[in-house]
Amino acid sequence: MAFTAKLELRQSHSLVMTPQLQQAIKLLQLSNMELTAFVEAELERNPLLEREETDDAGAAAQGEAAEAVSLFAEAKQEANGHAGDSSDAGEGETPGSEEGEWLDLQADDRDGRGEDLDAEPQDAFSDGEGYNAGALKESSWASLSQGPRLDGDDAPNLEAYVAEERTLKDHLSDQLALVFADPARRLIGHHLIDMTDEAGYLQGDLAALGELLGAPLDLIEETLRVMQGFEPCGVFARDLRECLKLQLKELDRCDPAMAGLIEHLDLLAVHDLPALKRACRVSDEDLCDMIQEVKRLNPKPGLKYGSSPSQPIVPDVLVRPLPDGSWHVELNSETLPRVLVNQAYYACVCKSATSKHDKSYLVDCLQTANWLVKSLDQRARTILKVAQEIVRQQDAFLTYGVRHLRPLNLRTVADAISMHESTVSRVTANKYMATNRGLFELKYFFTSAIAAAGEGDAHSSEAVRHRIKEMIEAEPASDVLSDDKIVERLKLDGVDIARRTVAKYREALRIPSSVQRRRQKRIAAGTSA
């Protein structure tokens, strides 16, 4: 068989991931906050991009410009009028003018002060009330006499002082300065504060701290006992038992029975009330009162300081009902960045660009800006299309509630809107929809299916979880539902589900077992097992 070299033409399809396509795919899965940060970075990098001003902002800008023009015209007219008046005054019999009179008054005032005081201005005060002019110039008070400086990087940021948040360490350091005057104890106290975590618990070994500072262990422990009385009550504890004990001592409730309860927190965790009653040697009623009192304590006292407020979620899609029973789906305009390509600036700069490097840079900026605007528009259209299909599929949920949530997957939505599953997955990531039922992530509407017990439609796993939660919340203390009973009730409702699936859903909802729930309900009712 002979080998020969020859040329062949083959036609094939392949997907080439250009940088622009990669950017468009990346924009799909960004949340509104991430998208805002991305667009801000592009605005700083690309000189051809600019923000689109709203109608209110544009009207305000035009109003300010018109007002500035009118003020300039009035000032110019007034200046011409004053010039004419001064020329007329020069020709008349009274050469003095108002400006000349003010100058004469100022001169008389200066002369009068010099004659009356018979001293230089810097010597006008006595030694006890005088001031040093050189020191005033060097101090920061000199800038106050020249008016506030509101421009530049040196302008003070008032929000940094007004909105400053005090942390737990700041609060403890202030108390330390008031309690201890001994420098050695203050040094130990500062190290103990540094060893405290955000919850207020002391982390680390006191013996290691003694070796580091060269201080006796007795002095460190004594300092720690004093600092355990700081506010908030319960700080500088080494474990949960000590934290609760410190709070009970502050309330004067650390009697032997309560101390026995704190020492047996493991029994309280498993709700072993008979063993707890024997350990504390109290009656059923006293034991229930003690447990309720312990529940009112704060297990993490340090979290009340320096906790940052949670940021509210801004929905990307807004859904509202219409009078005819349909749903109106629209994008939230507040989450959509508005950017434009400044074509006029590009044309102006191109005229002055002479080098090949400058022209290439401008062309790249123009292409990037145009592609970004198109990508943002395509992203908005895709999100709206996916949201409309989700609302169409989950119409019963929006009308009647969680019980009527349908099982839904990405393929169903992708086939309905003629898109790929990966595109739908990226669109639904980190996006939220505001409905009449509340605020939900788009992925919330995609749930697995659970077969029906008879002939009928499948049930959504989220709807089944909601039914399990409703059953457990409505159960009385005398008839706590086990997982087997929940399975029987769900099968009567037409849901074919296994016991292990019920247990998995119950654990996902953080609902304890039937034995633990029975003990908790008896504690709340004031009885013990």
C-alpha cells in the first residue's frame, strides 16, 4: 500500500469561546451586586463608556445650567450698571461713593484702635490671656479662621466618626481602664481581651500567657476573675457552663440546685428529665422553671457588639397579579446598570489620534463598550424570558400557596424557551423573584418529583416538606407523630413516600425526632416524663 500526500477539504461545526462570549456567559451568572461592581470597573477602565442619566437627573442638570446662565447674565448686567454709576459720580459735584466711605471707615477704625490701645495687635492681650501667633499658625486651629476646607483628600469624613461601630474589644478596653490602675494588671487585661473571640469566650491557655508575660499564674487568674464581672455579663468564660454560671451569679440565682443543672447540661441536651430531677433533687415543677430560666440566658454574650447588619436582598424580577387573573412579570429597574457608548467622544478623540497604538486602543475600547452594552441587554432579556416561563409553570403556587408547587427541572424550562440547560442554570443562580407569596430565589421553583400513591400528578418535594412541617406543628403533646405515622398520613393524601425520605426531610427542616419532641412539649407544658 503506497503512502501519498494529498489535500482534502472537510466541513465541521465547532464552538469557539471568544473573550466576548466568555464575558457574556459570565454576566449571566452574576448577581446584581456583582454585576454593579463589574460595570463600575468597566466604567473606570473604558473612557468610551458612561452612565445613562435618568430623566430626573437630566432635568435637574438642565435646570442648574439654565439657572447658572441667568445668574451670569444678571451679574454681568449689574456690573455694567455699577460701572456707569461710578463714571457719573466722577463727573458730579460729590466725588465720594459708598465704596470710598467704607474704605474711610475702615481706615478710621484702624487708626482709632491704634491710638486707644497704644500697642501692636499681637500685644493687645495680657500675659495671662494672650496667644502666640506663630503657634496658632502651626496648629490646626489656624485652618478654622480661614473657613472650612471641604475640597481635596484632606477633607474630614464625618460619616467615619458618626457611624463608627464599637466592637466588643473596645467596650472591654474601656472598662479595663476604669477598673485597674496597676500597669501590670492592665497589661494582663489587654492580653486577655486579645484572647477573647467574637462570642465573648476566652480562647487560649492561661499558663502559656504567664510564660509569655513572665507573670505568676495566681495574678493572671485573679485578674481574670475581676474581668469576668465586666459587661456584657458572661464574657471571659472558657466554656458554656462557666458562661451560664456567671450570668446566674449576676442574677443571684446560682443555688446548689441550679448549679447541679448547669453541671449536667448533657442531660438537658438529650431531654433526660428523670435523670436531671435526680441530679438536682427538685420537683417536676421546679425543674421546669429552672429549665425555662436557663433558656432565657445568653449563650454568646459578645455577639451583641460589633455585629454587622444583614444586607437586604434586592429582587431581580417583580411579579404582581393583574385583575384578569394573570401575572405581570417585569425586571427590577434598580438592579439594571445603565451604560451608554459615547460615540461623540470617540469621533472627537479619533481626530486627534495620530499613532497606530492610539487608534488601536480606541478601536478596542469601542468594541468592548458595544459588546458590554449588548451583553447587558441580552442578559436582561434572558432573565425576563426565564422568569416568565417559571411564572407560567408555577401559576398554581402563586395563586394557592406552597401545597400546589409543581415539580420542575431545568430541561422543561430550557425546552420551552429554546435555550440550553446550562444557560437556564446560570440565569437562575443568585437571582431573586418578588411575588405575592414572598421573596424567593429562582432555583427555589426547581424541585424534584415524588410519585403519587395512585393515578395522578407527581408531587413537588418542597410541597411535601411543607406538609410534613405543618403536620408536626399541629401535633398535640399527647399524640406526637412518628415517621411511620407521617408516612401513613401522606399516603392517604396521595403521596407515595418512604420512611427514610420522611426522616431526611425532617432532618433538613431541623425538626427533632418524635422522642425529643415529646420531651420538649412536656417541658413546655410543665410536666416531665
